Amino acid sequence: MTRTDIRFWYQGKTLSLSDQPAQRTVLQWLREERGACGSKEGCGEGDCGACTVVVATLDAQGAGGLRLQAINSCIALLPTLDGKALFTVEDLAGADGLHPVQQALVDLHGSQCGFCTPGFAMSLWADYEEQPRVPTLDEAQQVLSGNLCRCTGYRPILEAAQRCREYPLQRLERAPIRSALEKIANEPALDFDHGGQRFFAPRSLTELATLRQALPEARLLAGGTDIGLWVTKQLRELGDIIYLGAVEELRRTETDDTWLTLGAGLTLTEAFTLLCRDEPQWQELAARFASLPVRNAGTLGGNVANGSPIGDSMPALIALGTHVVLQKGETQRELALEDFYLGYQQTALQPGEFVRALRVPRAVPGRLFRTWKVSKRQDQDISAVCAGFALTLGDAGLISDARLAFGGMAATPRRALAAEAALRGQPLELRSIEAAMDALEQDFQPIADMRASAAYRQQVARNLLRRLWLEHSTQAQLRVDRITEVFA
């Protein structure tokens, strides 16, 4: 039994839509159908943040049973709102005046030309609702990492992020929203059809596996942070779509002494939280992977399944020895992640198969792990080079195992096998690292493109290995806190 209309909470009531194209974005619907033009279209690819809205989903651990998160409406497809609540800048001000985040932007002169300010306000509102305490400066910068405009300077906006809680408290009434979303959750799964294009939203692994086998050519959609650009920039027709976001089993996690198993449907925000909890050295990459709205929508499984040579999660996952769990029907199989990639954006997925989970080795004593991203700007940028390093030191102080993986250096995320061989059995000394640096010439012949020249990529890869030594070797004279300044 299925349901044929999209249902979500918007401006105080549950809407039911059945006459909208499956590929229409949330932003297009807001502006063209509802006349809600506060959300702006800037880049149309989830970069600038002018289109930022907030969605609420059911979450037993969240305040009032809900979780609110900022996302980019320009790349979110309208049917993905099914079972959620949508908030835009039009919802902030009330009968008593501006919301505290809006008033703080006005009072502290953080309002910009007006085009991007609504997106800033929505990012601040999501944080205001979810985090009662005042954010630190670093936390405020993370909240606004997906809002890139700086036309009036950034200091007053950051001040507004920190001081908006000094105004009289104004919180969302969550009970009626939770009740409405629970009612939708108890209804049949969505099977939406418009103009012959169908959008399925199965709610169990069994339903998903059955659909995937019946429709092996259908497009799997998770967060849409990549596929959304196919629609807005490449104007591609996606055909039938199977949406993974309603399958709660894809968001489950399991932990034992050896593995951290992450469901493929976990958002990047959720997955990185778990990874950082187990291995704190994930933190730098977690903070620089795209932006907060992108991480709130995109999934770790989607990043892996897309197979991009510059997917930032894969080098670190490969370096750690991660396995990918695939499912077809009732059958599951498991591959080492590096064996999952066969060529440029080609994977080992068989027809009717999907990524079910990722199994990441737990942190263990004696393993040195680091991952770094190098790009032209700090926030919301595509890597020139991304690296993941995992060295295991034996009792004699020798490197018993080395796994080095890079993105941006080849057609797929790939291990540096020659450099690994140069390190095994050697002490963690500069001469060993330099031998591995030289061996990178055998491992990679990178290309030049708009993000970096081939020579630059090769030099960066070498330098990141040297940074690994600088952070860990007792021979190094630089303090760790100075290393970040040197390599910034």
C-alpha cells in the first residue's frame, strides 16, 4: 500500500501536493508557486547559501521530538520534503516584531545588501533553535560556513550569531509540528507519479531492496547534494527516482571492539560526529567538508557511492581500511573500499545493488591517523588534494604497516602503494618520510585543471607527508600549533 501525494508541514498546516514535477526544487516551488521570495537563488548549486531554509524531522533525541537543520533549498527536490516540516525566512518575524536573530543582525549592522541576508538569518535561526548556549567564535563560523557572502564584512554577522540569545527568548512551538509529522509517518510510503516520472520513498530495507531489483536503472537519491546539480546545472532528466531518506534502517549504527558500522543513510553531520567521537583526528576534515547545510543533507554513503575522485571522505576511509557493505535483494557482500572503485566514477555496484553500510576500523593504540584537505579557500570548496594517512608503529618503533590514500591525484581515490612500501619496516624518521615522498612519483601522475596544476598537486602530496612527520616526530623542532600556521 502506498500514497501518491507529497505531504509536509508548512506555515502552520500540513500541505498535500500531487501536481508538482518530481524534479522541481524546493526553491523553485517556494518562489514560483508560493510567492515566498525571501529565499534567493544565487549559485543554484548549494554553495552560496542565499537559498538557505530549515527543515524539521522527527527525532526522539531532539528537543520536543524534532531536529531542525539548515539546508540548501536550491538543490533539494520537492518530494524529499515528504514527512518533514519546512521553514523559510518568512516564518521568523511574528506579531511582536523581528525574531531575535533578525533583530541582532539589524542592531549590530550585520544586514547586507539584502540578497544573502535571509540565508544568514535562517542558518542562525537553526542554531538558535537547536543550541541554547552561546556559540564560540569557531562554532559561529561553522554555523555560517554555508553562507559565503561577505559584502559588508563578517565581524558584525558573527557578533549577531553570538549575541542573539541576549534578546527575549522566542522559541518555536514544536508540539503541533511533531504531531503532524507523526501522523504522516503512520501513513503509507510515498509513490509519487508526475508526467510518467515516479518518485519512490520506501521506508524499509526490504522495500528498498525489492524496488531496486525491480528498477535497477532508477536513480538512487540520498541527500541530493550532487544529484541536485545534475538538475539545476546540467538540466538532466533523472528518470524514475528511489529516495533513500525514509529508510530508517539505513541510518543505524553498530559498534564493537573492532568496527564502527555506519548506515549509508546517515547524514555527513551525523557520520562525522560518530567518527570524531571514536577518532578525534577526523575533526579538521569534518569541519571543512563542504558546509554545514551540505553536511546536513548529504550522506556519507552517497559520497562513497558517487565515486568522485575528489570525494573528501574516501582517502581517510581507505587509509583506515574501511569496508563497504553492499546489498542486492536479501544478499549482502563486503568489499574493501579501495576495491569498490574501478575507474573514473565507476564502481563495483551490480545492477539492482545499493550501498547499505560502511564498516570503519576503530581507533587502536599505536596507530597514527591524520587526514587533511588542501583547497583554495577554507570553507565550502572542492579539494585540490585530500589525503588520509594511517601508520601502525611496532614495539621497536618501526612502522609495521602504512596506508596512505589520496584524492585529487588520480581518476579514483587511491592508495599510494609505492610510498607505503617505502615506509614499512622503517623508523618514523625524516629519511623514511623523504623516501616515501620520492616514491609518490611512482604512485601518481596527476592532471592539471582549474583547481590546481599537476606539479602543485604532486608538491602538496609530498608536503602533506612531511607534515605528518612534523606532527609526530620527536626530532621535529616545530610545535604542533605552529605547524597549522606554516601549512595554512
